[in-house]
Amino acid sequence: MRLIPIDAVKDGAFLAQPLYNDKGQILLAKGTKISNKFRDKIKEAGFYTVYILDEYSTEEIEDIIKPEIRRKTIHSVTTVLNNISDFNNNEKSSPSKKKLETNINSGLDQIEELVKSIVDDVFTQKNVMINLVDIKNNDSYTYYHSVNVGILALVLGIGMNMNKMDLYDLVMGSLLHDVGKMFIPKEILNKKGKLSPEEFNIMKEHTVRGFNYLKDHTDLNGKVRLIALQHQEKVDGTGYPYNLKGEQIFPLSRIASIADVYDALTSDRPYRNGLHPNEAVEYIMGSGGRYFDIEMVKTFVRKVVPYPIGTIVKLSNHSVGIVEDINQEYILRPVIKIMKQNDMMVSPFLCDLKREHNIVIEGVVYNL
């Protein structure tokens, strides 16, 4: 199973994971054989990258949470955020606005129960690592992204030996970190090109507006609210809304910030394809101490697999091969099944980069 741009998928490959539309319904089922017809359908639905099974990658990778729990969480977050958007658009003191507020708080209770279930389950997996990038289309981006940030933040929090109570708050706050975007005009949120300075200033308001909504209309605690407020702050003081530096930023907000950027980088957007995990990891590493807490970055890069099993990579010795296994203590140096040398196919053999110190991965390729 490997992550590959849809335009690079050859006929005869099979979908390794189902694709969902913006309503959470299956658009194409796992196991669908990809042809030109389905390739066009996938692109029309707003997907630019898919997981496939083919002759190069037959092993599936499991999500760290149960698929049904992920689906329930996405549905609950989607419902709550849409209700908050409707709440914002209703006239003050209208009966429908009061009903929406009741529904929102009921939905938040459901999300809290799901958060406890997720944390309790994953907390026992001390060596848990992120192997998957969640595939999302443009219409469902905000909701899937919110859940992904929660899961990524949880894995980082566990790696930092946080206790369960803080993990509950971390995941809840991360799931709701973009709640303020429900108060931003959709034409700005969904703009395909670069935002103008005026539009970006409006976009930046989402942190304060989200914090104020959670403070004024929910019983969620201050830790959860601070994540919504501070997740765009950077440790060098160049973030927003208050240009906070270093330890002025709440620790849970610093964790959510890393998770937020990683998932955004690896997500397909209307104006660009998502980065491969290794490129996103390199960006996070390069931003440690500047944008992100350096100690948190060190933990994060030990928890995210930059070259998942099934990835085809080019090596510095002119070999090309498939990632066969992960060295957990040296995640940038996996075990590679060499398939090609100097542009010639060879009998496959294993190359363990943990032992081959003079060989490095130069990049990801999509076909041999």
C-alpha cells in the first residue's frame, strides 16, 4: 500500500482505502480497480492523491484508531462545526438560534465521549507511530483536518509522556482548533488562490473568534479554549494573534501547532498537491526552534514515519527500491527492497540503511 498522485496511478492498481464524499458516504470502495473512468471520477471529486495496492506494494497499513471511531468523530465534528456556522448566521435571540446552541452543546458532549475513548485506546500503545496520511477532498477538508490534528497531537502528547487528563484536553482542543473558521466568510475560506493582505487579516481573526465562541457559549475548560486561540502562534514571535514567543505559548497549543501544520502540508488543496510525508517531516524539522518548540519537534519526528512501508525511493547509489520495514530508532533509514540498479531491473535484495551508512534516500518516485 502506497500513497501516490492520481495521475501516476497505472491501470490495474486497486484502491487500498475507500474514498468518501463530503457527506461521509463512500464514493469509491476499497478494492476498486482503477481505470481511466475511475481516475477521472476521483479527480472530479477533488482528490489528487490516493492509496493503492499494486505489484509493488501489497501490504496494508492500519490506522492507529478504529475506522468506525474515526468516522464517528468526523461526523460529530462536522455536525458541531456546521451548527456553529448556522448559529453565527442566525438572528440574535431567535428560537432557532437557541435550539442550535442546545444541539451544539449536546454534540460537544458526544465529541468528549469519543475523545475519551480514543485517548484510552491509544494511550496503551506507547510505541505508536503515524504511518498514514488521511485522504480528504476539498469539500470535507476542514472536518477531516480537524480530526487528523487531534490524532497527530495525541501521538505527540503520548511521546512526551503526558498524563491522560492533559491528553483529553489536548485532543478536544485540537479537534476544535479551527472552530473560529465558522465565522469567516466562505469566499475567503475556499479561495483557490493566495489571499490578499486584507483577506488574510480577516482569516487571522478565526483564532480570537473561535476562543470567544468557546468561552461565551460552552462549558469547555480554559486549556481547550487556549488551543483555539494560540495554535497559530510561533515560538519566534511571528505568529498570531498576539505574537507570543516560546513559553509564553501554552504547551498544548505548541503541540497542536505542529500537528496542524503537518496535516495541512500533507493535504491536497485546490491550488497544490499535498507534500509527501518525508517532505513535511523535513519542513517540521527545519522549523524547530523557529516556528515550533524544538523539543516537541524532536519527539514528533520520532513518531511520524516519513517513508511508510510500500514507498518507492531512489537511493544515492543509483538504486531504486521499495520500503520494506521501518527502523523505529532511525526512521529516516528504513529497510529497502532493491528492485533496480543503474536503470536495470535486478533480482530483489534487502538493503538496511541503518547499516549502510554511506547510502541515503534521495527522493520518492512513484513507478519503477
